Amino acid sequence: MAAITMQNIVKKYGDGFPAVNDVSLDVQDGEFMILVGPSGCGKSTLLRMIVGLEDITSGDMRIGDRVVNKVAPRERNLAMVFQNYALYPHLTVYENIAFPLRLAKAENEEVRRRVTETAELLELTEHLERKPANLSGGQRQRVAMGRAIVRDADAFLFDEPLSNLDAKLRGQMRTEIARLQRRLGTTTVYVTHDQTEAMTLGDRVAVLRKGELQQVGSPRELYEQP
Ligand code: ADP
Ligand code: ADP
């Protein structure tokens, strides 16, 4: 686990208006932070700068006490779950979840232990030998999450992971994500434009507007009317 510290972060694409404009935000160790705001406000850009998929124009990004501005994504030890999670269709659930460990050249013994634990946590144990095509939407989503959490990542980053699901499944997955995060206590940054997700999942919510940080507070502080 690690805190994520953003200090005066600016991102300009070309010479236009900054997509992210002087954002300073601390995500505490073990905290579940939501980034919320209308389409185009800079949520994804900010998340991608945390992960290292996007260069920072100016400012400092820290993970733990390390400045990561120039650190390659794979050396940041973060786990990212995308909106359009892509599972490998020719691999079983087991091998899909194991994939990041294989890349990291983990020993078979460790792979087996971690995949088994992760599958239990996500209630996928009975489906380990199946291929993605034979799973329900919710199961596929859980496999994608399994692949993200199977390594001991310092933080989880979610980019609208539920936005392509139907309402019922979205509700189930919301509960699932909340349960997992409580259980694992891993620092999490979660991008959404859905107020229900923001209100129910986050310890704190950061509201972005036109690239700027507008408000940061607990869901109660932000959404409850006095
Ligand atoms: P979302 O609003 O869900 O983030 P978008 O359709 O805005 O999705 O963006 C999809 C992809 O296109 C992203 O990878 C984003 O970085 C990129 N993108 C968005 N706007 C532009 C743009 N003006 N020029 C080039 N790429 C863009
Ligand atoms: P959000 O995730 O809140 O929808 P984004 O971070 O995707 O917002 O986009 C913020 C702004 O940056 C938007 O104006 C978008 O068009 C622009 N943008 C995003 N990605 C790119 C890109 N690759 N090239 C140029 N402009 C981009």
C-alpha cells in the first residue's frame, strides 16, 4: 500500500487549454478516493498520469515517498482496471488471472497460491478452467478484477469499470468492489461520472471541473443537504 501525492499537476495536450490544471490532491494510505465530474473534465487524464500512461507537463506525482514523474508504468507497481476490460479469449480464467504473474516470471508455486486465493476472494473457484466466452458478464468483470489484484499492487486504479454494465450487474459489482477494498485495504483511486458510485464507494470524493479540482470531501460533506 502507498499514499499517492499529487502536487500542482498540469497536463497540456498540444498548446490548448490544460486538460488538468494545477491539481494538488493527497490520497491517504488505504483510502478509497473517487474522482468524479462531467465528461472531459480530466478524470482519465489524471488517472493515466498516476499510472504513467501519460506524461506530466508540470508538477510532481509521488507514490509513497518516491517521485514517479519519469518512472515507467510497469515499475510503479499499480493495478489498473479499465472500462473495456479485455480478457484473453484463448486462455482459461486461471491463466487470465495468472497473466501478470507470468509476465513477472513468478514461480509456478506462487502463481498457484495467488491465483487460488484471488479466485476464492472473487468467488471464481468453480470457473477456473473455463474460457471467457463461457462466462456471464459479471463473472468476466470479476476475472478482470482478479487479474488486477493478483499481484500485490501498491494501489488500485479504476477507470469507470462499471459503465458498460446493466443496472443490476452494476449494483452487484459496486457491492463487490466495496467488499474487496474493505477486505484488502488497498489504496484506491476510482474514476466515475456516476453519483451513486461516488456516494457509496468513496471514503472521499474529489470533484473535477474543466481540469481543476473543485471540491474534496467525504460523500456526506459533498452530497448531503444541510
Ligand atoms: P472518455 O470521455 O470516456 O474518457 P473519450 O472518448 O473522451 O472517452 O476518449 C477516448 C480516448 O481518446 C482516450 O484515450 C482519450 O485520451 C482520447 N482522446 C480524448 N479526447 C481526445 C482528443 N481531443 N484528441 C485526441 N485524443 C483524445
Ligand atoms: P474525462 O476522463 O473526465 O472524460 P479526459 O481526461 O478524457 O476527461 O479529457 C480531458 C480533456 O483532455 C478533454 O478536453 C479531452 O478532449 C482532452 N484529451 C484527452 N486525451 C487527449 C489526447 N490524447 N489528446 C488531446 N486531447 C486529449
